[in-house]
Amino acid sequence: MDTDASATEPVAVPLSTYRLQITASFDLDAAASIVGYLRDLGADWIYLSPLLQSEAGSDHGYDVVDHSLVDPARGGAEALDRLAAAAHHAGRGVLVDIVPNHVGVATPRHNSWWWDLLQNGQQSRYAEAFDVDWAFGHGKIRIPVLGDDEGGEDEGGDDENDDRPGELDRLELVDGELRYFDNRFPVAAGTADDGASPAIVHERQHYELVNWRRADAELNYRRFFAVNSLAGIRVEVPWVFDESHREIVRWVRDGLVQGLRVDHPDGLADPGGYLEALRRATNGAYVLVEKILEGREQLPTSWATAGTTGYDALADVDRVLVDPAGQNTLDSLESQLHGEPATTWANLVYRNKRDVTDGILHSEVRRIARLLPISAGDDTTSPDITADALAELLARFPVYRSYLPLGLENLQEAARRSAAHRPELATELDRLLPLLGDPGHPAAVRFQQTSGMVMAKGVEDRAYYRFSRLTSLNEVGADPDEFAVSVAEFHDRQRTRQAGFPHSMTTLSTHDTKRGEDVRARMSVLAEIPTEWEAALEQLRAAHPLGDAAFENLLWQAIVGAWPADGDRLAAYALKAAREAGTSTTWTQQNGEFESKLDHLVTAATEPGPTRDLITGLVSRLQPAGWSNSLSLKLLQLTMPGVPDVYQGSELWETSLVDPDNRRPVDYEQRQELLARIDSGWLPPVDETGAAKLLVTSRALRLRRDRVGLFTRYAPVPAFGAAAGHTVAFDRGGAITLATRLPIGLLAGGGWGDTTIGVAGRGYIDVLTQERFDGPNLRVADVLARYPVALLVPVDDDRTYTHTPTGRHA
């Protein structure tokens, strides 16, 4: 790997970022065209989705096919030069998302590494780059692309009958390639020169085309999660790191890019080692990791990273605005909907993770088992028992993964829980534990790479769609079992963040969130009126029964949270959510009758009639409190410790649902016009335009940019009076954030009354309204007379603070 670059300047750290999804329809030149707007908004760095060449038509860029090129469809290298020049001229930095774990192999011809691997097998120069178990495939790599008419081949793939009927008879030899419909595959030298049939030529290759259903249990290459078209690469091999990062490192060393966001580090064999290699190659550039922390789990302090991409912060901010008093009612409703006396999140997670280890990721479990020895002469041990014990450990693993020797206690906890629930596996678990706890054992490395996949597929992509108690809590990086956090607990977590990772990112919405921030803000209001929601849900379910009670709760919450939304958007979400939940229909076994009912439900919700009337009535009840929550969410996130990110377009109401809905085009002309009005002195009302959120966003970002010294520490600000519990307030070293929580309860209790916050005995300006207030005791009713949030700064003796769009870049 590359050696250290000579030290020159201190590492640049962003004050904030603004995430843009770079696609063929919004390319790097389009991004360059809004640099001026982003500067005026107050964003410090421009944060870009992956840029390397990816599969044709990819709207996300995580399926890289060529590490040496900036994707021409996204503008190419010249467009990156132009964007970087525009950003730097405006005083902005550039942060880019990179994908070290895997590459796209959906179209083999487009990925030269994969094509060479298929053509030359173990003799390929790139055989070392991919993680293939050649022995399990009898020297061949299995490619699961054949349809269901693959007659004659048994489950083990060992049928030697070259004349068997079925899908292999659909193969053709065209221009020296094997073709199966639109799929093209290489032919090894000397294997098609004798006039043999395509099926026989196929038998001579270094790959074996197999039925797509066999991927679950019989695949022999490492993937990204269960995506067959994304193959893992071994960046722990020095030359693989160098060749897959040469272009990325060039961006940094040439000054085009100032920072990197590392996608899915948990898939790597050695995340810590990878980050150290990246540090050396980039001279210690600012690096973030897309890492999900469970509960009070902390990021390893030995990693060469500034922190995470902010899902942990998202969970904190969401929960401090949830009313804990609503939990019992919503818990009871959840149990009724599941038809069980007590449906616990932990049990749901276990069942879903175990389904994954026995289903779509069983290939990975079997791969680990093959790396482990079988005890000679021990009748209690067999490959099946070993696989069962591994699956149980993976299903009960409490976090995404360990980083041995760090995290050994998580493996031990999983073993204790497994033995308690499956005592017949105790002997095998005892045998496996020292092997899986040995950082140098291949099975331990593979187990660590797999546990995160099991968690992601079992929890994020399945349990999140089956647990419907309060679905604003079912978000990436969050624990739905944690219903709410107190204000005191919120403050404790922010002090920890400030002390440990002050430059970690914070976020509210991303390209991966299941629900946009303002959908969640409105959903969270349901915790304040749980009995009203229960009654409304009963009416909705009676009018449009699906026969899947918990999923119905989840779906109606999404419809109410995202309202108003057109039928096409809601129909697409409903179908994806139902198939991900897998309780009534799935991606591979679609239930036409259920999906038809689903379509009718969405139609009834969006077309004139009693169902839409009921929904609009619910929304009118929730909307004011939801907007209050939204503004509080935004201001808390933008001013709390960390580097705040604004996801594209979320400076106005962000009512997206799961991807691809959250990657829709953004109307920047509208945002520029609204910002110009605000900068001319307009104080927008809190209404459906979202302009009030743009005011909050721009003022908070500009303050962090222009007066860095006001954000150097974290201290709670005390509140006094009957409504003190409805405040969240903190002092960042001069800048004071004041936000409203539980707005329905606040209104029911008569408002703020004589509630005050205690501050220093000096004057303060609310940068949102430019109103002045004098300490040491500020009446909350006065400060929050116009908006449910305020951002206060001290009045200097010689000046007051006013905003300029292009203020000093710090």
C-alpha cells in the first residue's frame, strides 16, 4: 500500500455538509450549478454520492464497475474538475462517498476484473481480489442467473449429463461469448474451438451458471448482503487496495476532494487496517464511516476516522421528541395486532435474523462452517450441527459485528444466549467459541464479515417492516425497542459525542432512511394521542382489511405521515414495504390477491371518498404538532455536537419514504427563490411551503459557519416552570438552542405560562427573528412567540449579529 504522504497543512474538517445524489439526470455539472445556492444556504462542504463508473442506469453508484474512471454518465473527470473548482472558488470543500467493499457484476462485460475472473478462473490475476471458495464450487465460481426451467440438475449441482434439458439449452455461442438471453459471459481460450454445443462449452468454463434460487445456500463468492450482483473484493490485499483506490487517492492529493465517506466498512475483513491504509494514502484526510452503532456501543477509538455518518444522532433527536406516556397504549395495540400476548422487539429480531441465516444468507453460514474443523470421533458434531450453532450465534449477536480483539464480549454474550435457548448446542458452542474469538482464524474473520449482513437483512430489511408500534422509531441505525429518551438522557449523549467524536456527522435524512425526517416528525405525534390513533386505525382497517394487522398499522402510519402524497408514490411504497415485510407477499413468491387489495387501499386513500376524508381529518389534527416537531428536529440536529449534514432538498419539508422515493429530483429554483425572500427580511409562517424550515436551516448553518467560537462546548440550559418539560435547550459555548417538545401536551396544559430558561445576565438576539431578549431569565413564551424554536446568540457591546449569505468561511 502507499506510504505516508508528507505532512503539509492541518487536516480540513467541515463545519457542515450538504448531500447530493449525483446521477445521469443530476450530474456533476448540475451540482456545480447550485454551488452558489449551497454557499448562500450556509453549507460548508458539498457531499457527493459515489462517483466511480457504475452499472449503466444506476441511480446510486454503489455498484462500481471501473475504479479508474469518474463515471462518464455522471459527467466524467472533467466535470469533477469543474465542480471542485466551483466549490473551492466559493470557499466550499468536497466530501465523496466511496465503496471499498464490493463491485458491480450484474453485467460482467462492464467489469474487467470480474470478466477476467470468469474467463481465467483461479489463474486470473484478479482471483486474489475476489473472495471465492473455489473448492466448494469444484473449481468453478457459481453464477445464479438461470431461470426456473433448469431441468435435470439436482440441488448439489453435480449432474454430469451434458444433454440434460432445461435452461442450459437456451445458451448460445455468439462472437466468442456464451449468452443466456441478455447475459453475456466470457469463454476460456481453447474451450470452444471444436464445434461443441453451447451447453458443453459451458461445462468447460471456470464458472457454472446455476438456478437463481440456489444462491441462498450454494453460492461460493462473498456478496454485499444478499445481492448477487454485488461481489465482495479483498481490499486487505495491498495491490487490491492500491488499484481500487488510485483514482480516489488522486482526487485527494490533487486537492479536488477534501474528505471521504466510507460505505459499509463492516463488510471488510479488517476495517481498522483499511482505515489506517486510507489515512496513509490520503495524508490523513477527513474520513467518515457508514457505521451503525447499537445502543450504547461506541466506535473503536483506534480507527483512523472522525466518526460515523450520523445515524446514531438521528436516533437521539427523534426520541427526545417522543412522548413516553404513549408507550403503554401503543404496546398494547401492537400485541393485539400481532395476536400475541406479548410481542417483544428482541424476539422479533431473533426470529427474523434466524430466518435470514437459514434463508437468503445460508450460503454465508455454510462458508464459515467449511472453515472450521470437525472434531474427529465426536458424534455430537457434524457440518449441520456446526452450521446450526453458527446460525444461532449470528441470530443472537447483539451488535452488527466485532473487531477482534475488540468486541469479544459480544461473541461471548451471543454464545450464552444461544446455549440458554438451545442447550443441545452447548457443546458445539463451547467448541466454536475459541475459534471464532481468535482474530487470526479465517472463520473468525468471515464470521465478523457476516454478522453485520445478518443484522441488516434481518432487522433493517425485515423486522422494521413487521414492528408497527410507532414506526417513526423504525429507522436505520436506531433501536425501535427504545421508545423515547428523556431530556436528561439526550444531554448525556450529546456530552459524550462532544467529548469523544466532536467531528462525527449528524443527520436526519439520507438516501437510505426508511422515512424522511418530516414524515417521522409527524408520526411521532401519535405517541401524544395514542388512543385517538387506535380508534382511527380501527376505522381504516375495517374499511380496507388486508388480513395482515401489524402491516396495516405500519402502512396507515406511512400514509398519514407522508400526506399529501400522490397515489403512484404511495402504491410503490406499499408494495415494497409489503414484500420486505414478507408476511403476506414476498419478492419471490408474490401474492396477487393481497397485492390487489393493497392497490385498492391506496386508491381509496388518495381518491375522493370517506377514506380520504378520514385521512385528511387525521392529518389536520397531527400537522401543526408535526411541523413543530420538524423545526425542533432540524434545529437540534444542526446545532448539536458534530458536523451536521443536510440531505438534498430537506431544507424544506422532507416527506419522502423509502428509496427510490427519497432520491427524487429536487426543485432548487424554488428553494433559491424562497431563500432570497427570507434574506430580504421575510419571516415565513409555519405552513405547507416549508419556508420556515428553510429559515431555520439557513440561519443555523450560517451561524456555525460564521461564528465557530460559539460552538465549542455543550452544556444543558435549565428550564423552570410548569412547562419546563416541554423544552430542550443547550448552550454550545455562546449559541443557545431552544426547542419545543410534545406540543400537543403543551397546548393542552395551557401553553408556556411563566416557564423560563436560565441564561447569563446579558442580551441575546434570536438569529431567526432578530428579536432581542435580556437575561438572566428568559420567558419561553416571549422567545417562542413566533416559532417553536429559537437560536440565541449573545449581543456584543459593539455590534449585533446579522446574517449575510456569503459570510466569512471559517
